[in-house]
Amino acid sequence: MRFDVTKLAAQISGYTSTCRVASRHVGTLADLLTARAPKDLSATQAKALELVKLRAVEVDQVRRNRLGATSPRIGQQRQELASAWSSLHGALVALANVPADIGAEAGEATAIVGRLFPSGLSFVNGDVMALWGDTMLLQRIDEEGLQSRIDALVSPSLLRSVRAARGRLASVLGLDGVESELPSGPTLAVVNSYFAFAVMTYARALSADVDLDDDASIQRFFSAVQPLDRLRVDTRPGGKGSPEVEPEEGDFEEEPVVGPVPGLPDDPEVNPFYHPPTEA
């Protein structure tokens, strides 16, 4: 026998255990697995591969939902609000750049920009829910009495446009008491877990045909699962994944803490992992 059976079995098990894939790559992985699939798939293996493709479609659907792309009105209102903030910010920045000997508004504009937009407009680049959460700037403007100062510098219609756009976005998100247009359903982490399980099931179905005495069957398995080497990630200690592939926020559910938690005192009443030494 030319192979170290123990080592070979460990290599195979690395593909037949649960792996993690960044949600933005599930469609690519499903396509690559399909392209590399053996021509002689059994009925069980073919069924498992079809489930991989189905789960990939489900992940892509949830990703589109999350970005608001499945509802034209949500995408439209998100863009309107982002544009309204951009217009207000741009007008204030333009005044802030006016030389002091040309106009006295530069100092006031600079102060307001620094107070409201310390990081520029980075907050408008997130998805629709992130944009909504970050646009609590209006509340700050009201609480700090900045509206009159802003209106004195630039056209009052700019701030009114922000308020109007935010109100329309609230309507399509269901934040005004009306049913939301955001699709409901499973989270991205859940459907991504289903996809990972489907990939594992497919790999296990392929491994059932591996004959350790047959080079061709071994090559058949590793050739079929090779795309995993390029796209899987693993955040678990000791996990083997592609270092170039990073997950995005929401791709995976957070791992439960197992074992002692750093920072807990050596007191059994508050630290269930601490056991005082027994007296001899």
C-alpha cells in the first residue's frame, strides 16, 4: 500500500466535517463543485450536489434581502436619504473651504462639519438598516439646536430634504407603524449554516466511494472537493481554511463560550469553572 492510511483518512475527514464559507462566495463554490463533479455521480451524490446548489441560491436571496435589493422602493429610498445627506455635507464643506478674506461663513461651517461629520460620509455606504441606524444625526441636530445655524449657512431645503427622505425610508422599513416591505425569513447565518451542512453532506457522499487500495477513487474524491481549499474559511482554533477569504458580519452565528471565561474571579459562587483545591 503506497498511502499512509491514517494520514489519508485525516485528510478526507477534513472535507467531510463542517466547513465555513463566506456568504458572498457560496454561489461561486456551488458552481465550482458542480464543474468539478465526477461524471459518474451516484444518485445519492447527485442529489447531495443539487442540495448544495439549492442552499447557495437561498444564501444569495437572503444577501439580496439584507441589502434591500429585492424591494425597489427600499433601495430607492435608501439612495434618496444617502443623497440628501451627501448634498447637505457637500454644501457645508464647500463653505468651510471658502477663504476667510472672502467670507465669514468658513469658521461656522467648519465647526458644524466637524461636529456632525467627523468621519465624513462613511455612514451612508452601509446597507439600508445600517444607514437608518447611523442617521440619528437629526436627533442630535435638534437637541443641540443646530438647525438654525445650518439654515443660516446653506439653503434650508437641504436639511428639509434629509428629514423628508428619512420619513419615506421609515415608511418602507415599517418604522411608522405600517407593515414593513423588508422581507422576513431566516437570517444570513442560518442559511449559510444550511449551505455548509449541504457541502459536508455532499463530501461525505463522495467519500463513501473512496477505496484506499484504489488510486483512481482517491483521486476522484480529492479532485471533486478541491474547490473547498480555495474558498472555505474557519474561525475555530486550529481550523484549516483559506487565509485569503474573510467572512463578513452576519455570515456565522457566534460560537458559544465553552470552558473558563478569562477575567472571572476564583470564587465558586460567581465562577462555575473554579473549583477550590481540596484540603489534604
